[in-house]
Amino acid sequence: MHAEPDLARIASTVGDARRIQMLSLLMEGRALTAKELALGAGIEPATATAHLRRLLDDGLVASTAQGRHKYFRFASEQVAQLVESLMRLAPPRQPAPARADEPIRAARYCYDHLAGTLGTGLLTAMLRKGWLEGDAADERQLGLTTKGEKAIAQLGVDVGATRERRRLFACRCLDWSERRDHLGGALGAALAEQFRAVHWIERQKHSRIVRVTPLGAREFSRLGLAPA
């Protein structure tokens, strides 16, 4: 007999202001030390240790020891999706609306795949070009067409290796700033990784913000993938 999920427990864990701030910091997609998370959350290291123990116990983060340091990251892609969902639902801290031209709205990482205007534009273009198609059984999942597999392989992505990753292959991920879907899953992560490797995009240091390089702007436009 399976026990029911303890929703109250997980809600209490992510409902703490310091713990959700630490989870938000991990949305950058980098593994962070306890000291970095403490500084980012504005708390003492000893307090951060207690919060991290709770996050570890509830399966929201995982840790890896390397040398003298222990690094923390999301335990799974589902945790990143949870935090992104909360970002979409949460009211803004400032009463004034965010400007549409803010860099974080233009292009950013959502954990390890591209979001913002760039991310939603890429998904829209790939659907329009027939590279991706919807899944009749699950509207959130996407399938790669034969045409799309060839096109994405030409971009330098190893589609076979991407399919073997232990996560959803391709899915819709609702963007908190655009209120439209961007591409998540293993394919979204592989494309972001490739675009960065060929210098079409650059990531701002210690931030989720992404800048499209002049080369990237030309190539996205040539391929018909430029955001509308």
C-alpha cells in the first residue's frame, strides 16, 4: 500500500523565505557551496546548514563533495520546474511592473534551458518549421519530427545521446515572464549547451541572464529561429 504524498511537508519546506531564496539561487544552473547560498540568502553559514539539511531531507537538493567543499544543486529537473512555477505564480515584490526590455526577460536560463523572449521564440519557430510536434497523449510533451531531427543534428546536437539522458526528452515549460511556453527537457538543455559552445549566446557571469552574440543573431536569423 502506497502512502499519500505529504504535501503539507513539502509546502512548509519551500514556504520558508530563506529556503526558497536558496532554491532560487540554484536556478542559475550552477552547483553552489553552502557559503555561497548563505551569502545569497543573507543568512549566517550555520543557519544555512540547517536549511540545507531540510532541503536534503526532503529530496529537493543533492550534494557532492569535491576537495574541501560540498556543492549543492537541484536533486532533479522536477525541482527546477517547481521553482519556475512558483516564480510564475508569485506576485512581484515591487508595485511597478517590470520593463519589457529588461535583460532577464529577453533571454535567460531556466535551470539549464533557454527562457525569456529568446526561449519562447525558439520554440515557436521550431513548431512553425515542423521540427517539433505535439504529443496527443500528453499536451506538455513534444516529439521531434524526422525533419527536426535532421535540422537539429545539423546544429551540432547529438540527438541520440540526448534521447538517452535520464529525463524527459522534450517538453513545454511555461515561461514566467512571457506567459508562453519555451522548450524544456533534455533537448532544450542540449540546444542551450550547443548554442553556448558555438558562441551564439553568452551567459552573464554569476547570473541566469543570456546575451545573444552578433554571430548568434545572424545565425538565428538565417535559420529562421530569431524571436519575433
